[in-house]
Amino acid sequence: MVLALQAFATALVVALLGLFVFGLRRRLIQRPGGTFDCSLRTPRDAADAEGHSGKGWVYGVARYSGDRVEWFRVFSYAPRPRRVLERAAIEVVERRHPQGEEELALLSDAVVLACTHRGARLELAMSDDALTGFLAWLEAAPPGQRVNVA
């Protein structure tokens, strides 16, 4: 009985510590400011130049950092961004509303942006407000930098 209580207490402490670290990571990502909820999907039929293959929509948080957007998975303990998208390499191809099963996988007010980044196709889903900020950030490139916003 004592051993079972010790095992339960240990499991509870580990679970609480895991939740604390999970929340702390989220606060550290948001601390510098300029973050927004952003789901990401790459096409299932091809891997991009970095070896990321399509696995459906992944919920995440994106953070502006100078001339790039750093994208972090929400359900992860990794301290580094999973993807880094440079402003000069992003090209917005299409804007659309979620279709079919996407409506269940994304936040209710999401808008989907089909983009290319260094020749690799990817899709970003974000709220209307985040979309306005993202497109303004893309268009605010320094003079002489090529920007293509659909």
C-alpha cells in the first residue's frame, strides 16, 4: 500500500512538473511580444527542403522576430522554433476559408493562406486579426526587398 502511494505521488509530481514546464515554455515564447495563434500544414505529397513532410494541421504559435516569423508547436517542450520563415522568402499564393474537415481542425474564425517558402508549399491558418498583422508585416519589408502578397 505504501509503495502504491509513493508511486502515485511520484507520478502526480512528474505530471505537475510537466504541466508547469509546458506553461513556462508558452510564457517564454510570448514574452518578447508579437505572437499569434497560427496552425501550419505542409502538403502530404511532398517534403520540403528542410525534410518536413505533411501530416495535417498542427496547432502552433508564431512569433515575429525581425525579418522572420518563428513557428512553435503548441504541444511540445522544444525551446526552439519548429519552423523559421524569412520575410523575403515567403510568397502568398492564395487566401481562402477552411473547407470540409478543415473546419473541425482549425479555430472557428481561421483564414487559410497558401504560401510558398523557398519553393516549398505550406499553408498557414490564423484569425482575421492575425492575418491583417501578418500581411502588414510582409508588406512592411525594407525598400528594395521583393514582396508578393495575394
